[in-house]
Amino acid sequence: MRLFFKYIFSIVLMICFAGYSIQFLSDYGLRKWNNTNYNDWENIISGQINSDIIINGSSRGYVGYNPIIIGGLLNKSCFNIAFDAGGYYLQQSKFDIYLKKNIKPKIIIQNIDLAHFNKNVVLPNESQFIPFVNYSDINYFITKYDTKFYYLRYTPLLKYNQNLKLLKHGLVANFSDLVDKNAKTFQGYCPQNRIFKVDYHNLKNEIYIDKKSILKYKRLLNEIVDFYFSRLDNNAKVIFVWAPEYKLRLTNDFELKRKAIINEMNLIQKKHRNFYFIDMAYDEIANDNKYYYDTFHLNELGSNVFSKKLSVKINKHLN
């Protein structure tokens, strides 16, 4: 009987060793897979970025702000940490993780829009965290949204159970480069070479405008601004930007909804000498769909044009 249990134990050990070995190789391949969200996270948590300028936002920040252009025109290092599909709280969490190992930026560029105040109840794009579930800072953050990440780190290959394709990509990435054009990132920025299509789901109302909601969004806006100033050096600049939106969105209802937010940002700008607000929602590129892949998001051409224009405006503020 003892030999039988010893035999079973040795089989279990071999299976676990094989599982952990495959998982290790896949995790490593994903983390080192250049120009991907996985490698961006790897560089963030290993302190490899240390940029003068950090761009933050949700999907509009992720696809719309080109750090290569912005950094080049402002003559500063620049990196985009925008959280695709992430509301303000996820963006703040990512910035806090960034500050753990990277030096404080001199300039924050924060995208702002009506969708910014949405708070995620689920973690978007969970697969981006799969190679990092054993990293304490990442695990502490993601388990707030899904407790399954507590035990996924202890069982070999379990985290790949629903994503065998990602496991394969991680293994292959150890030996060759893989290409997913519309998922490729450059300094955290993910350009989209896509044809324009009206996105009716994005044209729906993002926020309510009753008096109670207005007070809520004003309070949140001040908290978001204070969040940055509480973490940065005294001479750091915080720049909130309303990026262009396609003309179908620029209705009277849209303007009515954002009026209170705009007014509050103008008040904050008067209160904080290092806070600037740049409103480009109605920029001329709002009139041509060749700059968009839907009504809410700029395509690669649009992001390049916008980033150049934004850099000029930022340069005027800084000088």
C-alpha cells in the first residue's frame, strides 16, 4: 500500500511539475511579447518606464493619444497607461501600481468625457492579467473584482482553462513574434486601423443631469484631480483633455450634459495653478469620419492628427 501511495504521489508531482513548467513558459512568453498589453504591464510593474509624461484614460485614451508624437513634439519621454474600457477607479488603480516602481511623472495627461465617471463593477479584459496573477500588487487589485484570482495562482494551468488560445500564444511568443495588428501597442498606445462604423450603443445617454447627479460628478471630478496632486511633486502639471468626438454626438443634449463638468473644470483651473483643461471636443476633425472608427473613438489617422494638435496646445500652457 505504501508503494502504491508513493507511486500516486510521484505521478501527481510529475503532473504538477509539467503543469507549472508549461504555465511558466506561457507566462514568460506573454510578459516578454513586445508591443502588447502584456509587455506594457510587465514594464510597469518592473519599473522600466519612468516617463516624464503619463497619459491616462479609458478606451479613448488607449487608442486616441499617441505618446510617440506627443513626447516627440514636447521633447519629453511619454507613455500611455490608459485602461481600455476602464472607468476612473481602474485608471487610478493602474496609476498607483505604476508609481510603485516608476518615478513620478512631471506631467499627467488625463482624458475626460461623459463616460469617465462610470465605475466598473466587473474587470474588463481579464486576460491581460493572466500572466501576473502571482504578482502581489496585481493580485491585490484584481481580486477586488473577482475572488477567483485568489486560487488561480495556486493551481497549475487553471488560469488558462478558459483561454487555451492565450496559453498557445504565450508558448509560441518564446520563440517567434506574433502579430495582432489592432491589438499592437506602442508605448502603451494602441492605434486602430479600422473603417468607420456608426456605434449606436455609444450614442446612448452616458450620464443623468438631475441636480443630485450634477453634484455627484462635480465631487468626483475634484476627487480625481486631488488624487493626482496628492501623488505628484509640487511642480508637476495635471492636464485634463476632452478629445474630439464625432459630430453625431455633438448634440444640444450632449452640451447640456457636459456643461456642469466644463464649468467645474474651469473653476478647478482657477484654483490650481498647475491644472489645465483643454477642450477639443468640437475640434474640426469632429466633422469628418475619416478620423474615426466609431463616433466615440479616433482611428490611427485621427489619433495622429489629434496628438499633434494637442501637443501644440500643451506646449503653449507649459511655456
